[in-house]
Amino acid sequence: MDYGDHIRVNNGVKDPDFSELLLTGYSGYITGFEDNLIQIEWDKKTLNSMSDDFIELCDRENLDHTKMSLDISDIDFICG
């Protein structure tokens, strides 16, 4: 895996900040690495699928809904 690679979140992975939210199928691009964490910027498809309620919740918690860090074991590389 490298910067800019397109990734998809594995089945059953939950949001680290909101454990009731499943991230299964979310996709985006690798923007960084830190230890076992992969920094991801969500792609247009994923951003368009997010509910307004979720975006507002992130805003209230001072979280950026457009990106996230996940453990490397939580993601798969997407070819093409």
C-alpha cells in the first residue's frame, strides 16, 4: 500500500469514534501512515452516502467527516 492508493473498508469494521456506525464498504484514498494506522480521505461515493445527521454529529464533536484513520487490518486495496 502506498500514498494515493484506493482502499475499501472491510466488512464489520466500526467507526472508532461512533461504535454504532458500520463503515463496511466505505472507500477512499490513502493520505498517510502512522504506525499500524492508515490515514484515509473518503472518496466522492462515500461522502455522498453519509447522512446529514452523521455529518452534523461529526461537526458537533469537532471531527472531520471527510477523513479517518483506521488500522491497516481494517482495509483492502482496490485495484484500478
